[in-house]
Amino acid sequence: MNRWRGRVVLVTGASVGIGSVIAKELVRQGMKVVGCARDLEKLQKVAAECKSAGHSGIFVPYKCDLSKEEEILSMFSAIKAQHKGVDVCINNAGLGRPEPLLSGKTSGWKNMLDVNVLALSICTREAYQSMKERNVDDGQIININSVCGHQVYNFADGHFYTATKFAVTALTEGLRRELRGAKTQIRAACISPGLVESEFINRLYDGDAEKVAALVANVKALEGIDIANAVTYILSAPPHVQIGDILIEPVESAF
């Protein structure tokens, strides 16, 4: 990880859950982490925790609604002005809504598409352009995917979410092919976790404790640090090593 010390990494959805844990770990490793989310107060809390821990890196909070392209573009402009640009992009932000295919609301589907697919693609494009204009040829793009990006489970509330994650799988592989075509050493990787103990499930069911309990019953869920460790594993790989997809599941899978 030494070559990443002092370099800039964007972590989307960094205010809570997996994103905040990834951000804290990369700060610990000495990176300059720009963490974005809609809730500035929660981001500032992460920044305070990083500062009090005394790590060599820093956490820079940035308020951004990833469902709005203009806010994403404004964020990248700010990163360029204040930190020169992005060397690593971790597309962590994602959301699920319990909207089945037979009865779901269009607004819920659109929300998932905006964040899980379009925002990821926009951030990837802007991160690549940032690297290219500064001749950064060893950058890294990491998409936080899901086991749902590889298999359709018998879980009606998650079928549309699954479709967005299948898109992430395709987008990551397409990105690798385009990067090779561009003759660059910038790499693209995917991390696909199973059930993780985070706010994602609570948000999926709007805090319905009974539904959350049913989903996680008899399962020791993954923790955010398990995913953060996968991120540092990818970043620690030698420049000639391309890590494709890391699939991480609890030993006692929920499905």
C-alpha cells in the first residue's frame, strides 16, 4: 500500500456502512480520502473519527446527491481544484428498494437505476478522465457489486435490485475491455459481497425490524471491515496483476 500514500481516492456512499469502513481503512493506510454522500453531518462524523485516530491520511467530506449528474460533475471539479484529481475511485454507493417486478413502483426502480448504475458509470467516466489528463497510468477503479450481480435469487423484493447489480457486473467487464483498448495500465475490479451487517438492509425495509430479522436469521453476516480488507488487497496487488471479481459470502449464506 506504500505507493498509495498521499494519493487521492474517491469513496462514494462514505457516510455509513461499508463505505465509511472502507474510507477509514484507507485513511489509516495514509491515503487522502474524498468521501461523498448526501448527509454532510454523518460525513463530518467520519472525518472527526479519522482525525482522532491519528492516522497519516485524511478524510475530506463532500456533500453530493449521486442521483444528480450536475452534483457529481461539481464534485469532480472541486476535487480537481483542491486535490488535482482522483487516482482511485471506489464506487460503493448503492441502494435497494422492495419493489417487485409485478407490483413495484416506477419511482423506486428509477432510484435504483440512478444510483446503482448511472452514478457508478458517471463517476467511473469522470475518474478515468481525471487520471488520463494527469497521465496517471496506475489508477484503480473498484466497483462494490453484490452476489446478486451473479445470480438471481428467489426473493421478489430484490429482483429489480438484482438487475442493477447484473448491470454492474457487465459494466465492470466492459470497462476492463475499454481500458485495455485504451492501452492504459489503469485497472478495474469488482467486489461482490453477500449479506453484510450494515444500514443497507434497514434502509431496504425502512427499518421494519421483523423483515430485517427474517432476512438475517441464523446467519453470521459479513462486516464492513471484511469488504475494506478486500479493497486493500486489490490496491496492494502489483501493477501487472489484474484482479477481476472477488466474491465474498458468509459461511452460513442467507440464500
